[in-house]
Amino acid sequence: MPAAVESDLCVGCETCVDECPAEAITMEDGIAKVNKEKCTECKTCVDICPSAAIHVNGT
């Protein structure tokens, strides 16, 4: 299951956009959005998100 962003927790810092090795995350209206087709489920975004807004497989 690709990464998912909880929009109510996302602070729009763009850290995940910069760190995603698959370039699967973009910003839309100040909220991170994951391209599910590009996401490799590496969990880099989960580990670096300062607001714990991103989850992969319930992590």
C-alpha cells in the first residue's frame, strides 16, 4: 500500500517532497500529496515527517 497523507496533520513543510527518492510527493494547496503509482513504499517520508502526517501500511 502506498504512502498516505493525513491532511489534517500535514503542516506543509515540504520536507517529504525534498526527501522522497521516488519523487512521488508533491504539494497541492499546501498539503503533501502522494502519487500512488510512483510510491515505492520505502517509508522515507514516514521517517522524516515532523508532524507524523504520513503513513505506509499503518506505520
